[in-house]
Amino acid sequence: MARVKGVSDEHAGWLTRAVYAASRRRLRRVPGPVRVTAHNGWVLTAMCGFEMGFERAHHVEERLKVLAEIRAATMVGCPF
């Protein structure tokens, strides 16, 4: 199966570097999907906006949000 290579740190623009830095602060690494999404700045921006909105949603308790994330990842076959 062919895989898309992610944007390396050397080839990243200013927006991508900011996203990589935030990812490293939160996760201590940059996940592969973030590196692949960085090929398109509009998609990267939309993904970041979605994630920030998801984190700031307080209508559902945190435990339930994490369980929903895990279930969704399981359903689509996410490897991590």
C-alpha cells in the first residue's frame, strides 16, 4: 500500500511549524496524520479548528468525549 509522506520539519512553512510546536507541547511528538495534512494549509487549518472546538466543548463530560474518540478511531481502523 502506497503511503503519502508527511511534510518534514525542514520543509514546513510558518503555519505548519506552529502546528508542529503545539502538537509537540501536547503529545510530545507530531503524529503522522498531522504531517500528511500539512500538505494543504486550508485543510490543516480546518482540522486544527475542529480539534480546538472539540476540546472546548463542555456540554459533554470529558470521559465520554475520550470514549467517543476511541470508538470512532476503532470504527475507521485508526492505527494509533
